[in-house]
Amino acid sequence: MEKVENNLFVSVDYKGTLSNGEVFDTSEGRQPLEVQMGSGNVIPGFESALMGMSLNETKTFTLSPEEAYGHRDEDQMHDFPKSDIPDGMQPEVGQTLMLRTPQGQQIPARVDSIDDEKVTFDLNHPLAGQSLTFKVEVVAISETATQQQAGCGSHCSSGGCGCDDSGGCC
């Protein structure tokens, strides 16, 4: 029987929930998530939990913030003068916008607050500080990729697990 191990491509059906039971992401209604084990394209705890699973095995596990998106970091709250906001853009509290770093990288930022002079953005991952519970089923194990990789966030639902620091998701 095949087991999940490094360098293999593993396809999983999954559902991710928060401690209050809210579903933050799922593969239901979509193709399974394909992960190349050992590539670092998913959060560390998710990959670790898959390691050693067998084809068609189902597992439920909970990841601490350290194993997922880390703890919230108040140093990731940034104020920008309203005058720096492009003309025609009307940010709203709770909205997620893409900001561009000086190096050209785009990063998601949630509008935390707005006053007469500034807009405060929260650059923490939306799931930072949360324990995440996943129910997964290994539906395929292969030595080669079976899905075309479309890049970060291509599988994750909007507002879902999003991208990690390595460019992966979930």
C-alpha cells in the first residue's frame, strides 16, 4: 500500500474549520488539493500531518498557530497617510487590498481602520493566531504532478487559507 512521503505528489480532499466550527476553506465542489511533499508549499503542520498517511485514509487533526500561520504580530499593523492612497480608491474597513512592496512583491493587507488622516492596514495573515482543524482524505498518491499548478492561492477560496510565506496555500 502506498504511503505519503517526501517528493511524492499527494491529492487530498479537505475541510478546514476554526475552533467555533466555521469552515474557512474546503475542497468540496472543486478538485482535490495536490501537494508535492517536502516542497514547503503548504503550512508546515498540514504537510507534517499528511506524512505517512495511506491512500484513501481519512484523518482529522488540529494545528496550533505555530504549526499554521503563526501568532498575530502587532508590528504587522501599518499606517499609511490617506494622501498615499491612489485617486479613485475608496478603502473600506474589513476590505482586503493588495499592496506592492518596494521589491514589487504583492501582499494582501486588510483595512483595519480609517480616520481623517490615515488608513491602518493589518498585514497579518487572516488566520494568524488561530488553531485550525482539518479533516482530510488522501485520494491520490503519485510520483508526478497530476494537476497544472496555477500559483499561490489558485486553490484556496477567497478569504480562505490564502498564501503562506513560502508562496503556498493551506
